Amino acid sequence: QVQLVESGGGLVQPGGSLRLSCAASGFTFSRHLMYWVRQAPGKGLECVSMIAGDGAAGYTDSVKGRFTCSSDNAKNTLYLQMNNLKPEDTALYYCARPQSGYWGQGTQVTVSS
């Protein structure tokens, strides 16, 4: 059974940092493209980052230089390091393998003073 479990969200002040984690089970995620997707209040889904099995990662323009996606294949865990957070980063963040219909439950990130 495939499971994706995110953690690490919370409330942070502008300019602060958070690291999200996504623990995967039921498959070897290094064999698949994995995504971090967010949904801000009242808005649609936005792909924040994607990472391939070789560690190559891509980012949406609004987070380039601030967010870093990485993986620990031995732990089957995906990470999203988020630095210099802005209020517009406030959203529910999902770890996903959307091409196969697998999504985590999401972790809330709120950036506010």
C-alpha cells in the first residue's frame, strides 16, 4: 500500500525557514518523479518542485533560490528546505506522485508576523 506522509509544517515569521519531510512507503520513490505541490487559500494547486531519482530537481520561479528539494533514498524520504519564507508561501503543502494518483495528506505552512 502506497503512503506519503508529510511533516514539518508550522507557523513562521517572514524571512524564516522550515524543512518539510515526506516519508514514502509501499514503493521505491527513487524510481519515480516526485513532486511538492501547494495550495494557497482560495487558489488552485501549484507545483513547487519536482525531483527525479538521480536527485535532479526543478522549481517554480517564485521559489527558485529559496527552496531546495532533496531526497534520502535509504530512508525513502523527500525533503523541502524552505528559506526566506514570504507570506505568499502560506499554503497547504503536499508531497505527491500525481502521475499515479498518490498524494499525502498535506502539511500547513503559515508565514505571518
